[in-house]
Amino acid sequence: MAAFGSVFMPKMALATFENNQWSDASIVASDSIQLHPGAHVLHYSSTCFEGLKAFRHADGSVHVFRMDQNIKRLAQSSRLLSLPILDEAQVSKMIIDAVAEFATDVPEPPGSMYIRPTHIGTEAAVGKAAAPTATSMLYVLLSPVGDYFTGGAKALRLLLDETGMRCAPHMGMIKSGGNYASALGPMMKAKAEVQADQILFCPNGDVQETGAANFLLIDGNEIITKGLDSSFLHGVTRSSILTLAKDLGMTVSERDLTVAELLERAAKPEVEAVLSGTAAVLTSVGTFIHNDKEYKVGTGEPGPIALKLRQALNDIQWGKAEDKHNWLTKVC
């Protein structure tokens, strides 16, 4: 089976920003884009993107999950990178039109149609290292995906890193390619040296996020995660899980969490740790690696509350439970 996100639909939605205005969007071939070698994005990383999903329900209808939140975050990333201001209504229509074009290709659950809106600076100007791009391109790619855990979910091994950071603090809430690139070197090193699946970045003992997901600790009826600030990505899945936790009567604590407290709580058998993100939804963590020692998290296996929260989210996405928070946008 093809790797997650490596198969694309043959067409995408595309619009360009030139002469201080956005063009009308169109559906075009997705196998290439025209870009000057001097394009701002290639030299100064003026790029941001989103990841969201469309789901097929039992009646055949297709729905996009929390599109409004992803569009708001894309617009925020664009502003913070000094890219041209997005027309959020246009982005919404581009996503819906692209998904509608390939509605029959949206897989049945647990599969989905992964949606990747991408905004890049296109001005050919290598002298603009200290100035924003005057032109840009926005496109919406589609990738049909299966279950992220085709071989069954396994609890991950996380290296706790108190010295490094995923990215510069002022870039944390921007979903930009450079942030992922900056975390890649440390992650590859951690995989090679201690067989870690991910790094949990904890600068100066402050538990933040991994290279590609938010972190949540579950202790009995309480779910603990770092309060929102500009240093890390404000995940849409994170937000959804916290809302569902409240619906289930859990206590949600958005606050600072130290490595010392994390390791102390992890020793309790009922404790669970999870990573949240669009692709994997909720991924359980079974082991922390810290200062050359390994610490089992709870039982070391995926726990019941994580599975319950994951199922609650999937049930809404798949149309098996009431969408009382109005998270779904019907495409067709």
C-alpha cells in the first residue's frame, strides 16, 4: 500500500495573487506548477500550509471536518509570514470545489480524503531577503488516504529533549515548512541513537510539542496540555479532543507542565500520554526516554481513555454520532 499522503488526485484548485488582487480560482492539473527559480518561496521560505480531511458517511454524502478552523489558521500563518492576505471565502470555495470534483474518490472509513491547501510566495526576487513577496500562489491538493495505522496502533517511544526547540519561539504558531525542516535533524538523530519515534521538545523543562503533533497527558479524569501561546502550533485536533473530553465530563487543564511532573505522573498505572494530529488523530505514547533512562507511561500500551476519545472523534467525522458542535461542512 502507498505511504500516507503519497498518492494525489489528478487535479487541484489554484488561484494566484498578482497586482494586489486574487485571481479567480480554477481546477487545474496537479502534476506540476510553474515557478521561477528565483521565487521567494525557494530562497526565503515564504510558505505555509494546512492539513484537513473529508469523510464519506454511510448515506454516501461527503463532509469536510473543521474547515473553518483550518482556513483561519492558514490565514493567520499567511499574515505572520507577510504573505498576501487570503480571501477566506475563496479558500473555502476552493476546498469545497476540489473535494466535490473527486467526491466519488473519497474513501470509506477509516479512510478519508486528505486536503492540503498550500500558500507560497512566487515573486522572482532574490534581493528580497528582508522584504515580503509581492505575488503568491494558493493551491489545494487532494490525497486519498487509508487508516494511518494499517498494522494496528502501537504505543510510541518519545525522547524528552530539554535543550532544543522545534523552531524559533515566534514561529511556533505558524504552520510552515521550515518548522518541520528544523525538527528533522534532531528527530533522525533520536531515531538512530535511542530508537525514538518522535522528540517531545521541552525547552528548559517546559513540555511543549513534538516535531509534528501536540502532546496531551491523561491522568484519570484529567487531561493536561500546555496552554496556548505563540511558541507552538494550535492544533485543530487538539482543540477537538479537549472539547470532546469536556463533553465526557473530564477536567481539562491547559497549563504549563514540567518534565519533572510529567515523569512523576507517568509512573502511575492509570496515566496515558497521547499525540494529537490530523493524520493519526490520537497516537498513544508508551515510553519516555530521558537522560539515557527509559520510563514506562502507565501500562506502556494504548490506554482506554485515549481509545475512547479517538472513537468519539471518529464517530462524528464518520457520521455515526451527532455533530453538535457543527464541525462538519457538507460538500455533497
